[in-house]
Amino acid sequence: MTTHADSLMDIWKTYSRWVFYISLAFFPTYPLCNWITAQRTDTLGLYCNAELKIPFVPEFIWVYFSMYLLFLAPPLFLNVIQLQALGKRLLIGTLLSSLAFLVIPSHLGFGRVIPEDPLYQSIFSGLFVVDQPHNMVPSLHIVFSSLILFAFLNASAKQLSKFIWLLWLISIMASTLFVHQHHLTDIVSGLVVAIGIHLGIKTELPKFSSASAL
């Protein structure tokens, strides 16, 4: 939990404000880019045939969805200055990725499979309706997850905390492959974009003491 001078009210007000800004950028642009690319006939298949042999493992959807837990976590681990820096990074990541979706129109190489298990059948059916097989490069799933976890890494003093955040990020990366939502090019480009944005906004983020960090 956060243990610094910022009040909880200031933390949650800052968090809520940036959630609003990012939502204003994401919710119109992401589906619009998907729709525009779906109308095109010149989309790119930015993957190699070997990737298409990666097995579909529906259980990894829980790891994939864990990104949404990351969206809720920043007020628990970051102070106001850190939240502001993260908010700027996520907003820039949203806008840059949306531009890339239009400049590099691409499509998913995996065939979309609906699992037989009723639970996963419902989950993947809903996912496929909401998320069309475009908006591939860079993976915004990876951009968002990386930026949040990079912020947590900077804010953590304990090595165990850093290991947990890195393991979580690696797991999310793997999940995008095993649920057949992305390819290696998408993942690598998403990571590169996130690293560039993270390093580009050079806000000095104070670390928690080892006693208070997760």
C-alpha cells in the first residue's frame, strides 16, 4: 500500500482524472481503428508460419485478463507524481498505437477458435465480438501492461517486488500468444513502444522504502 505524504483523496482524484483522459482517447479510437482496418483489403500478415503452430490454451485467458487488475492497482502502489507520469505515458501510448494501427494495417494469422467448454466458450465468444482481428502492431495489451508494470518496478525497492512485476509482465506477454490474440511482432513492438515512452517521459519517481514496498 502507499505510505507517503500524499492523501488518499489526492491519489484517487489524480487516478480518476487520468482514467477519464485515457478513456476519452481509447474508447473512440480503438474500435474506430479496428473498423477502418477491417474495410481495407491490403492488411499485412506480420507473422511467420511457425508461429501458427503455437497451441491454443484457453486457460491463459485469465492471465490475459489480469491486465485489467493492473488498471485498478496504480493507486495502491503509486503516489500522485508517479500517477501523473504513468497517466501521461498511457495516454501517449494509446495515441501512438492508434496511429500505428492505421499506418501499419495488419490482421491476425491465427484462426479464431471457440472452445467447447461452456465457460470458455462464453468468454471467447464475447472477446471475439468486442475485439476484431486487427489493431495488431503494436499490441496495446502489451503497451498498457508494460507501462504500468514499469511504473511499479520504479516504485519498488524490494527485489522480490521487482521479480513479481517482471514475472507478471512475461506471463501477460505469453498469454497473448497462447490465447491467439497476438503474434511475436506485436509483442516486441508493444514492448519497444512502452520502453520508448517510459524513457521519454523522464519524471523522477521517488522510491518507496524497503519497509513499505510490496
